[in-house]
Amino acid sequence: MEHTRIKELLNATEFGKEVVVKGWVRTFRNNQFIAINDGSSINNIQAVVDFENTPEDILKRITTGAAVRVKGQLIESLGKGQKVEVKATEVSIIGDSDPEKYPLQPKKHSLEFLREIAHLRFRTGTFNAVFKVRNALAFAVHKFFQENDFVYMHTPIITGSDAEGAGEMFQVTTLDLNNPPRKENGEIDFKEDFFGKSTNLTVSGQLEGELGAMAFGNIYTFGPTFRAENSNTTRHLAEFWMIEPEMAFYELEDNMDLAEALLKYVIKYALETCPEEIEFLKSRLLEEEKSKPAAERSELNLVEKLNFVLENDFERVTYTDAVEILKRSKPNQKKQFKYLIDDWGADLQSEHERYLVEKHFKKPVILTDYPREIKSFYMKQNEPDAQGRNTVRAMDILFPGIGEMVGGSQREENLDRLLARMAEVGIPAEEMEWFLDTRRFGSVPHSGFGVGFERLVLFTTGMTNIRDVIPFPRTPKNAEF
């Protein structure tokens, strides 16, 4: 390979050797100093041009965004701000960039503006850092599961079932939408469709994952999932990635232990492999928070927040106990919560989850044993409590600043109970025969959970909008690039 990556050169300790750098121009000052970036580091390398001996037409083409090749001597830098630089002997242009039209100028751009040019935002320091951290987290997820003897399983993206019972799914069809085939009663005839029935993009790989767990013991899925929820918030995407392990012979406690171990492992890996990127993002966040009122600023900086997760045992508390804590809490009694907690059975909101983590326990929290009515049909049912209330063996992991990071449960392995629950919520058993077979033939206690990968990246990078941690966000009315 003819050129050396900038990351390697910035860490060099031997000077005087001849090197070749290829990259894109970030800035060109005084017809002399080129800041070059090749994506290998958030930092640029400075090349010093002998402008008196460089052809005028070359100097004119060294513009922000242009791709250049610089040959020269690696020397210890005399100027401030960098340890090394390249004393250029040859400069050539690989690809021109018209400075009048190139949208990334050497100034601070808003994240909103960068979202509009998401195809170019990777070239900024912020997004270089964000996607390097995303890359490290994704690799660490696989590393963790492979080291723990899990089988990586690809579950279908096109599915005939709605795993969550949420109903907000994208339909997949090859029918002519202007003139679909119809039955005698006027309904669309999906027998004529590609798959011979109505199909959708998946919202979860969990149900198929359970099939794998009943054969391999421990499996995980890690792939794209889709929700057609019309939510234009900083927390929602229509296309996002989910990590979903399923484990045979796991009770709820085993499930909690595994989820806590996974989160600590991947965050620690990101801290160890991306120290420069996380330091850069920490500074970016501190800068951003300066514009907020003091009450809204985070008490912890980014690195402290990540260590907060690594250094604390997650507090395990039942939903019932959490409701009591919230009912008695100051923000509830002083009516400062947007959603007041007055009764058992309420679905907890992000503000309640954050109160438990940030104010009450001051550590990550695992909430367990939620009311049956607010959870999915497949969760294992507990015996009714002394008040006759029905709960399920669910567990949600709550993080500072973000609320829910993981949702999971022990699954209902008892066929009769599962059938009764499906009938209650209106899920036809005949469509789920394949799933019910796992309870008919050698059923065992088993558990699993889901981690929204973008939420994990959001937390680890300190970014505040989920659209900034996926390369090309898919949201209502937006499917660009």
C-alpha cells in the first residue's frame, strides 16, 4: 500500500522518513497549511506546502472537500495543536471540490443542517466519532455473545406475524396498488400476492429466536427491525437495529444477569477502543449543555455517565415497589411530573424511569414483575399477589438520561396459559401453530430480551437525537439517500 493512514502517522515517534498521505482537505490556510483527514482519525494531519515552489494551478485546487495526495517528510511539528506534520515535497489533486458548492465549510454546522446532507456528514469530526463508536459497539456485541457460546441467528426481515401485537407494521407486497385483485366480498385477495398471503417487515426477531433457542440453547439476533409508528420524536426511527438474545433454561434472574453483563461489556469495550472519540464527544456535549438552563444540564459528563453504568451493580426492584417510591416522591406530590402516579397499573413514563435511576437509587435500575395488562402476551405469568393483582416476569433496564435501554422477560412455557392469554388479547392460535410447537414438544423455562441498538449508541455517544446515531435515518416523510 502506497500511503500511510493518518491515525498511524499521528502516533509516530520516528521522524524524518518519507511518507505519502491521501485524504480530503478540511482547511487550507495562508496558501501554506493543509489540514487533511482520511477518516482513520477524528484528528487531521497538517501538511506544510512550499507555496513558492508549488504550481499556482495546484494551489488554487486545494479547496475544502478536495481529495489530495501529499508526499513529504514526517517531522515533529513546530506549531501548536499538533505533534507531527508533513513537510510536503509533492502535492497532487485526486478529486476536485468546488468551494462555491461544497456544503461543508470550515465552520460549525448545526446538527439539523447536517441531517439534510446526511450523505456528507460522515466527513465531520462529530460524525466520525459517532460512527466509530457505533462500529465498536456493534463489534463488541458479537464478541460478547461469541465468547459466551451463543449462536448468531438471522431471523426473517419479511414476516407473516406481528411479534409485539402492536399492529404498526410496514406491508410488503408486489400487488398493483392501483388495481389490486379482490375477493367476491371486495377485500384484497392476498393469495394473488408474491407470498400468497399478507406479509410485513418485522418488528422483532424474538419469536423466531425462541425456535432457535429450543434447539441450540443460546442464540442471539442482531438485525434491522421496522415500526410504522407515526412518531416524529428524538427517540423514534422507522428502521432501527435490535439485539435480541433468547436462552433456554434461563429464569428471569439469569436473564437480568446476562443483560447487565452485556451492557457493561460493550460500553467498556467502546471506552477502551475509542478513547479519543469519546473524549471528543464529551467535549462536544459539555459545549452543547452550556446553552441549556442549569437545571436541565446533566450532573455527569459523558465519561462519568459511562462509568456510572460500569461501576454500579444495577438495582433490582419490582414494579410494585417502584410505584410506591414514585407515589411518595417529591415531584409526584408537588405535581411536577407531567404524568402523575396515583395508582398501581399505570405504564411508567420516561420521567418516572429517570427519577428512579438519577434521583432515587443513583444507579441503573432493573424493574421487574410488571402488571400483566401492560405487557406482551408471551411473558410468563406470576401467581396473583395478595391483592389478587396479575403480574408477569418482565424486566426493563433503565439508564440515566435515556430511560428504558432493555426490555425482556421470562417467556410463558406453559401451553395452556399461553393459549388462554392469546385468546384474551385476540391472537388467533392457528396463525401461531409453529410458535406453540415450542411449548408442545419439550418445553422448558426460557428467557430473552431486546436492546434497541441506536439507543445504546445514543447513550454511549452522548448525542441527543436518535437520527444522529444511524447513518441514514428513516422517519415519517423522510427516506432520503
